[in-house]
Amino acid sequence: MESLGSTLTATYAHPRPTPTNFLPAISTMTSSYRDRFPHYNLTHSLSLPWRPNTYYKAASDLPSLGPYCTNSQKVSESTMLPFVSNRTTLFTRYTPDDWYRSNLTNYQESNTSRHNSERLRVDTSRLIQDKYQQTRKTQADSTQNLGERVNDIGFWKSEIIHELDAMIGETNELTDVKKKLERALMETEAPLQVARECLFHREKRMGIDLVHDEVETELLTEVDIILCCQQRMKLHLDKAIAQLAANRAAQHELEKDLGDKQRAYRIDDKCHHLRNTSDGISYFCGVERVDATVSVPESWAKFTDDNILRSQSERAASAKLRDDIQNLLVVTANEMWNQFNKVNVAFTNRIAETADAKNKIQIHLAKTLQEIFQTEMTIEAIKKAIRDKSAFLKVAQTRLDERTRRPNLELCRDMAQLRLVNEVYEVDDTIQTLQQRLKEAEDTLQSLVHTKATLEHDLAVKANSLYIDQEKCMGMRKSFPNTLRLVGFC
């Protein structure tokens, strides 16, 4: 039993759960009603620093939703403080998923670069050894053939005719391979244009989706590979043109040698002893017209041997070039196809990631909309609770006002007076708490609305990225030429 005139306190061993009507615990009073409210103004205590535009119209149509005293009801809209939105919340930082995807992209780029470098080193070492052995074998074969022709003078004419036929056949084959190389070079323009178009379209991504992802890295790699393949094709095409000119020159020399055997012997004998370390080795066009010596069988054999050696050397170089071109066509086709598949796989993965992110954003957007609805209902409940408490406050203050008119000693500070004062404090504290909770709820609603706008914008960004990657880019990449066209057969 509390003593007369003492304050009412409440002590709890454990925290109580929050009541459903959001009423806080009764605070302890440390001063009297007159000391605490010398000039009590309910309008100031109940007025909000701002009111959202969403609910202002309803409050203006229904005066019961507004403040609780006569003076506050006369306050016009022009005196209300406008709500200033915190614009800094419009700019957000990246998410942990962005950070995680960026790290994964860096790791994948590092692994790909190291793998390509290691493969290039191994292939280059093997290529150097193979070509060195092949070159030595070709030179040894040419030297052996040249010696056999020097020892067999009787077969010079037949050997020249045989070599001439072989050179004509080799020239025709090299011409066909050159045409295939030209067709293959033309076919590389379409994939290069597609890759560049994909990069151009992906520049139209918006916001956070405009990232240097794996797809963009693979597309840039594809452009570099196609340009590198074109460069190698053009280099081999120039070699083929030069080799055809050399073949025709050798063919011309063989045809001339059929009518002039005497001058061929000395030249053939000299060329038989030529090696890689010999001095003065070079091409001398029309050198046969400078020889003023008397024709002897040795000079005749030498000249024929030189023509055959030159023809065989050019034919071997032409055959080697043909093999190189054929291998180049296969290698470049495989490189472009492998990179094409890598780009498609990267596109597929990126499209799946974007679609998954879009679905998650849609889920969060639906939950946010539901939470906005619940928050609006909560705000209405708080406002109703505040309106309900105003009647209690009016009754308590009216009672206190009436009791001030008691005469003389009847103005007793009795238990009823104390309880009325306590009631005013309690109801006022309850209303202040509800108003604070109302402000927090309205701030939360504004935050939810901003989150909703952010999610809707991000959803539009993801939809735009999906359209670019899935419809535009992947739609264009269906026109990539097949392997037969890349190697020049079609």
C-alpha cells in the first residue's frame, strides 16, 4: 500500500513485452502538476514537426484527425514545416554480391591469362623444334637430289621435264590454297563485326550493370584473337603471293633450260657445292645472259643442276607454305571457335546471374510492397490511438479546471486531486510516446518507399541488361560461320 502523496512507481524483474497498443510503461513523476506545466499548451505538445503529404488531405477534410485543442485547429497549412527528404539516401554503395562477383572475375581472368601464357610457351617451343627439323630435312633432301642429278648427266632432260611438271602442279595447288586463304580471311570479318557489335550494345547497360565482367573480357579477347588471326592470314597471303612469283620464276628457268643445256652444267656444279655458310648466295635473275664462257658438258650439267635445285627448293618452300597455310586455317578456325564458345558460355552464365538477380529483386520488391502496406496500417492505428487518448486528456483537464473553483478550504489537495494530476501526466506521456512512434513509423514508410523506388530502378536495369545480352548479343552470335567456311572451303 503506497503512502498518501507518494509517487506511483513500477518495478519489473524482467522486461515486459511491448503491448499491442504501443503504450509505454508509466514514468515516475518528480514534480507537481503546477511546477511542470506552468503554462500548459497541449497544441504545442501534440503538434508534429511535419506531416506527410499522403495524410495531410485526410487531416484537412476531417478536423478530428488534426491537433486536439481549439488553438491548434486554427493553424493553417502555411505554418506547417515542409518535409525535407534526405537526398543522401538516394546514393547507395555496392553490395557484397558486387564485391564477390568482382573478385571472382579477377580470379578467372588471372587463371585464363596464366593458362594461355603456359600453353603459348609450350606450343612455341614445340613449333621451333618441329620447323627446325623439317627445314634441315628439306635441305638435306634437296642436296641429295642435286647430287644425284650431277652424277646422272644422261637424264638431265627427263629430270628437267619431270621437275617442270612438278613445279606446275605445285603452283596450281598453291594457287588453290591461296584462294582458300582469301575466302577464309573474308569470313573472319563477320565474327569480328559481331564481337564489336556486342561490345557496342553492352555499352548501353545502365547503372551498376555497366561493369567490366567476364563477358566483356571474353569479347575483347575474341576481338584480339580475330585480329591476330587476320594478321597471320594476311602475312601468309603475302608469302603465298611472293612464293607464286618465285614458283613462276623457277618454272620459267626450267623452260629456258630445256633449250640451253650447255650453260646449265657449270651453274649446276657450282650450286651443288653451295651451303648455308657459303658466301655470295642470293637470287640472280637473268644471270645466264652474262656468262660469256665457252659451253662444256660440265657447265651444261651445272646449269641444269642449278635450275633443278632452284625449282626443288622453291617447290619445297611452296609445299611447306601450303602446309603452313593449311595448318594456319585449322588453327585459326579452332582458336576462333574456342573463343566463340567461351564467349557464349560467359554470356550464358551472365544471363543466368542477371536473371537470378532480377528474380530476387522481384521477390524483395513484393516483400517491400507488403511491408509498406503493413506500415501504413500501423500508422493509421497509431493515429487512431492518439485520437482515442485525447478524450481522456480532455476529461482529466476539465475535472482539474472545475476543481479549481472550489471555495476556501475546499481547495484541498486530496487523493482525487493527486490522481487527476497523475492522470494528466500519464495520458500526456502516452500521447507523446505515440506521436514519437508515429514519426518513426512515417520515417520507416519513407525509407520503404525509397527502397521500393531503388528496387524498381534496379529491376529495370537488370531487364535492360537481359535484353542486351540475351536478345541482341546472343541473337547476333547465331550467325557465326561454321568451320568449313573458316578454313576456306565454302
